[in-house]
Amino acid sequence: MSLDARLVVRRPDFTLDVSLAAAPGEVVALLGPNGAGKTTALRALAGLVALDDGHVELDGRRLDRVPPEHRRIGVVFQDYLLFPHLSAVDNVAFGLRCRGVPRARAREQAREWLRRMALEDQSGKRPRQLSGGQAQRVALARALATEPRLLLLDEPLAALDARTRLETRAHLGAHLRDHHGATVLVTHDPLDAMMLADRLVVVEDGRVVQTGDAAAITGRPRTDYVARLVGLNLYRGTADGHTVRVAGDFALTTASAQHGAVFVAFPPSAVALYAERPAGSPRNTWPAEIAAVARQGDRLRIELTGPIPAAADVTPAAAVDLGLATGRRVWATVKATEATSYPAGTDVG
């Protein structure tokens, strides 16, 4: 591994305790809700936040007490932090100059990096004259120009509008694939994480709660946050064969047989709603009340309360036919074949 770290940072009302590893050329995304500790972890890797315990090792070298400017780390902050009085080419050349590269050579290398970013015609412009996407690429070029062994990206696309974000994500992905060092990407956007990262590390309340590639995370969420992130209904319960007891003593029938502590998950699209209890219905049927109705793409997301909370996706036409509105009582069903169960365990992988 290029990066091997355990980051422990203690605050009066919060403790971060996260272990991270990344191989050369690997992109690891730190994903989690606001306040989870993602940016604190990134700043600890960069040396901008002191560790209370743990270690940071890069290419076999301990960096715990190495000043930030002497670590072979490049950082792209959320607001880019470009120097407003410098041109794009001089912003990119800045890190090289700090490492002792002569001015003429540093500017030559900076121009080459701007060319790689398709920004050669913007080299003389100052940050205020650049678009958001252009500024992001200048900041990335500045970070990569010093050939860092570790690249840290803090919400690099958060400040961009939807169209620019799509284009810039593609540019960023291409450059990350060419980067030979390890990369740690901090984001709260699951699409950014899944499109850019080889591996996801989900952090909640300062702890790692799940790790894996996109398929593992989306297929088997292990916390409510991850389930909401990937759009699944998730319950923890106790299995005896195909029957899982959740939320006290409510029974769900699942496709696969399990025993002991398990998770049960199914998508909102698997939940069917009826005005009356259906005859010959699937094994999982329960009375529910509509708590909220919201637009979700070309469908409506219905939030249900009852023996178990659940989300259902229906078409607008179906909502009109059923008279779905807040407070309306309905019957919900899920086929056993749509309900997936898997061991809960105690691991985060």
C-alpha cells in the first residue's frame, strides 16, 4: 500500500477514529453525511490537523511529525484556494517554485499541465476570470504538477452547477486514471464517489461503517444512511429460515434462508400500494399510512408509516387512481423474491 493511516482526532464533542489504506494508482472515496469527519480526516492526512493518536505512513515513510510542506501530498480544496493575484500559469507553477524549481522551468511545466487540462488558452487569466470548472482544473493541475505520492480532493465538484459538474467529473476521472500515486476523495455525493473511485469508505460519526466497491455498497447497505444513499429500504432483524423478525415482532418473508442477525433490503419500486387489502397477495402485506409524498424523477416517492417505515415509488397516474395523499391509509405489499436478506455481522467491509 502507498498509504497506510490510522487517524485519531479528538474534539470535546466528537472523536474521529478512521483507518485508511490506498494502493498506488487507487482512488479511495470517503463518503458520508455532513459532520461525519470526512474533511477532518483529509486535513489530518495533509498535516493540517494534528493527530491525537494513530499514524500516517506514505510509501513506507512516517509523516506524523513531518510539516505539511515537506510531505509529497497534493491537495485540492473545496473552494480551490487559488491565489487571486496570480495568473493560472503562475498558480500552477507555485508548488514547483516552492520545491526549488527555477522560475522559467516551473512556468514551462505549468504550461504543459494547463495544456493537459485543455486550458492553455487560459494561462494568463487570473482566478476571477475563470469559470468554476476552469478554476477546478487549474487547482488540480497545481496539485498534480509536483507529482505527489498522495492526492487529496475535498469536495472538488461541490461548487459547480449541474452541467459543469458533469463535464468536470469526466475531466477529473481521466486525470485520476493517469495519476500514479494514491488518491483520497472526500465527497457527500454518491454519484461522484461511484464514478470516480475504485473503493468507497463510508464514514458516520467519525467511524468507518462500511467499505467496498460500488457494487458491494449498493447491493448490501449496512446502515440507514447507506440505504438512503442508494435508495433502499433497510431493516435489521433476526432470521429463522425465510422469515425475518424486524421492528419488534413484524415478520418479513425473504427469498433466501438465513439464521441469526441479518439485514433485509428491498427497493421502493418493489413496494406496491392498494386501497384495500389485496386477495392472493404476496407474502409480505401490511397496513400503512402515507406520511409524505414527493416528486422523484418521473415517479412519486411515498413515505409510509406503520408496522415498519418504508418508501414506495409509484407513477403519478397510480397516485391519482389511489387518491394518495398525506394521512391516507393504504395496504403495502412486497414479494418475497424482492426482499434480500444477508448476515448483519459486526464487520465494516
